[in-house]
Amino acid sequence: MSRVVVILPTSAEGIVSDMKSTAAVSPKIAAASDPSVVWPPGSVKTILLAAVWFGLVTGLVEGASLWLLQQVHGLSSVMLFLGASLEILWIAPIVDVLLFAVGGLALALIGKLVLRLRAMPVSVFVFTLLACFDWLIMLLNGRIQLVAILILAIGLAVQSSRWSQKHQQALVRLWRRSTPWLAGAALLLFAGIQGGSWLAEQSAISSLPQASSGSPNILSLSWMRFAPIMYRVTATRAPPALT
């Protein structure tokens, strides 16, 4: 039969010392588990995290919306020059992350120089303004005035900035938890689209017939202007027998 031995402090001093040690360790444990301590709002890394998150969200929505609107002919006549292929789904997030990261570095530097600047609400305002203006101009450009689009984007950014002041910790947790998933989605789009294109190209090349030794040389030059018109120039060198 097993026995359980319980060791109790021999005096009241032992109890007091145990309570003090537990109280000293508890704040450290709480600080390690609280993301607001590791990622304080307004810090440089928090602003850069917000920049990456906004860049990924903006790019993913922009790429998907642009491609889908093009498929259903939902783009206005002014936006037709933005016609894009399927690769826009992964190109847009990468470009937007780089642009937002540059803006985040600038905001972090300004926050360090201007001590009274509330870096967190200002960052949310700027990033939301850029994201909303990007989405709205893609949907409404050519349908309403550009000034109206800008005013609407500013209004949405102001409301988002006000909301962020009361929910800073929740926003930090959201950014930390969802950023890896958003980055993973962009990487999956890149791998899937580019991998599929490579496989299709290899399949098309393998199905081509072997060229005969006496076939002429053909040079094809193609380019596309920023307009819904494709210009193609083909230069062909005739066989030697015809020259």
C-alpha cells in the first residue's frame, strides 16, 4: 500500500516566504502569456506587424477582386487597362506588403521623433485609408468622382482609428494570430499558380512535334500596351530557296 507524504512549512515564516515567492513569479508568468507585454501597442514591431497584416489583406482582396471583376466584365471603362492574369492573386499581396512596410517604417520613425504622437491609432488610420482607397477606386473609379472616393475612404479610416483606440490589445492579438495564415495563403497561391503554369508549359512542350531540319526560322515579337488592345508583330525569315 503506497503512502502519500505531504511536507508542510514548519512555521508561519515558511508560509509567508512561500506566498512571497509565488507573488513574485506570478507577474512574470502573466507577462509571458500576455501579448500586450511582448507586443506593446505603438512599438516599432507592432506597427510593422500591422503594416504586414494590412498589406496582405489589401493585396489578397485587391487581387481576387480585380481578377473576378475582369472575368464578369465588372470593371469600369477607366479600369480596363488594369486587366490582369491569374498571377495577380499572388503579385498584389507581395507588392502591397512592401508598400505598407515602407509606410510602417516611416510611421515608426515619426512615432519615435514625436513623443506625443499616438502611433497605434495613426497607423490604423493610414493603413485603413490606403486599403479602402485601393478597394474603392477599383470598384467605383469612373462611376463617381475621385474626390468622393477619397472622402469615403477617409471616413472609413477615421472610424477604424477611433475603434482601434478602445480595442488595441484585441487588434494586436488579431494581427499576431492571423498574419501567418494570411502569409501562408499568399504562398499557397504563388506555389499553386506558378506550379500549375509550369506543369502546363511542360505538358505543351512535350506534346509538340519534332521540328524538321529544313524548317525556317521564325521570330515573333509581342507586346501589350496599357489598353484593352493587343498588338502583335511577327517577323518571318523566308527559306533560303525563296530568297
